[in-house]
Amino acid sequence: MNKQLHLTISGKVQGVCFRAYIMEKANLLGLKGYVKNNFDGSVEVIAEGNERKLLSLLEFSKCGPLGAGVTKVKTEWNKYKKEFAKFNTKY
């Protein structure tokens, strides 16, 4: 079943290649959406696709790349909206 997953990841998640880390995993999983840095220092992810693959991305986001320090992952599940053509980084 397809769904949309909205994540807000807090901690030491900027300046450690976190966006590239998430983008690579999302593309490997065949998900669509985006990842971006927020002004408050968190990283936001909106991903759409198969629920099982979204759960894999969620678990992956709890660790982060070497040098990251994830302290919190806010998770919100939404209906699949089919609003993205691919997964990329937003600036």
C-alpha cells in the first residue's frame, strides 16, 4: 500500500551530509519526495511510496551518517498524494 511519510529529524543533522545520506537511501528504495534543511537546524523529509519501503527509510533516518547525532524523529503518516516525480534535495 502506498503512503506519504513526513519526517522532522532533530539533533546534529546539518553539516554532516545528512541530506545526501537520506537522498541516496530514498533513491535506492525507489521513493519519491524531498529532503531539506530547516532554519531551526532540523532536517525535513517528505517521501511517498510503498509503506514497507517508507518504514525502511524511517529506521535509516534514526541513525544518520557518521558524525550525525539524531535525538528525535517526528513522524507523520499521510495519504498517498502522488505529488512527486522523483526524490531530490530542496534548498
